[in-house]
Amino acid sequence: MTFDELYDQIAQGKISRDDARQHFSLEWMETARNYIADVNRGARINIPEIIYGEYKTADQTIEMAEAFLSKHAQILISRSRYNESIIEHFSGRFTIHETPLLLAIGEMPEKRGNVLVVSAGAADHPVTAECALALEALGVTSHVFEDRGIAHPTRVLDAVMEGMKHKVSAVVVVAGMEGALAPFVSSLVPLPVIGVPTSVGYGFRAKEAALTSMLASCAPNLTVVNIDGGIRAAVVSGLIAKNK
């Protein structure tokens, strides 16, 4: 349970004082064969727990997810190679949302705040979808515009103008190749912009060019996460939106 969810439960009288105190106790850790789970992290930092599944087996990931879901309404599983097995295990008991890089298992929270997500090309879709789903799991509405690269600037302007109508608090720009979309969007909005360089590209330093370009930008309202860092961009922009 995140801090916001816990607060709502207390305000609505749905949770007792003793149960609420337990969420803020020092009894955070649960140990099992494959993990040590910090089951109270969500209450401290106000985001759902995220299991990084890329190098974990299906059994390890499922065991950890079961531990968190026994105490919380939701868990995120990032970049697992075993999504099919995980979905099969939890299907019927929990609502599951799937993207190529991220699974969200459990109840989605009520929405507070808005974030605009703009991607440069269709090849950036996996990271864009990861970011959008992570935002929804944080309880933030994502307004997504894909394939809006600066090869046709009017597509970018249209996305920004439409997105700003939703009173967004931050913008996430997902772009590969030379990453030029991020500083361009930054020049159009009076908001914090989080650039997500993707590993889309070819030729000399192909996987790093977008990162280098975004880091070297002169746009002062642009900050940059690591390559393909859709979740990190979602968390940063989501916390901005929720705390505005």
C-alpha cells in the first residue's frame, strides 16, 4: 500500500489505528528462500513495489510477487522473460495489465494528476508503454502521443498542444536516434521535462547517441534518465504530478 492509499484508508475509517501503526513500524523485512522483501517501501516513498525480473527465474519472481500481494493491492514486474508463466499463475485472482516490458498485477489506484508522454517513433513503443503503464500504476493519468518525431514538427506541436489541455504537471519524452525530440519539446513547455533516451538507432555509437545528445542539451528544464529508463521517468514525473 502506498502512502496515498494508506492515507485514504485512514481518512475513510477503513483501517484501524493498530493496523495503520503496523504500516509505519520497523518490521519491514520478510525473508524467504529467494528474497528479502521490503514490504513497507510503498508507504515510505509512495510508489508501488517494482520487481526487476530480467535476471530472475519465473519461480523467484512469482514467489516475490506473492509476498508483496499478500500485503499490498498491487505489484509491478519489470522486464521478465517469463510474462506468460507469471500471467498464467495470477490470472483469475488479480487484474493484470501487460506491456512488452512491464506487468502490473492487482488493483489500479485512483488517479491524481496528469503527465504528458510523447515518443519520437514507433520503435520507441516498448519503453513508452512501460512508462505509461507505470504512471497509471502510480495513480497518475498518462496522456500518450506516439510517433511524434521532429522529422515532421507539426506532429510534435499537435501532441504538445493537445497534452497541455489536460493540465499536465510534467512531460516525458521518449526518443532514440539522435534524441532531438527532448530538447525541442522542452523549448515549448513551461514544465519539467524528463528525457528517456532509447537504444534505437544504428551506426556509430548507436545505442548511446540519444543519451549523449539529451545530456548535452541547453534546455534548462530538461533532465535525463538512463537509456530505456521508462519506469524511472514515470516515477519522477508521477511524483511531480501527485505532489503538485
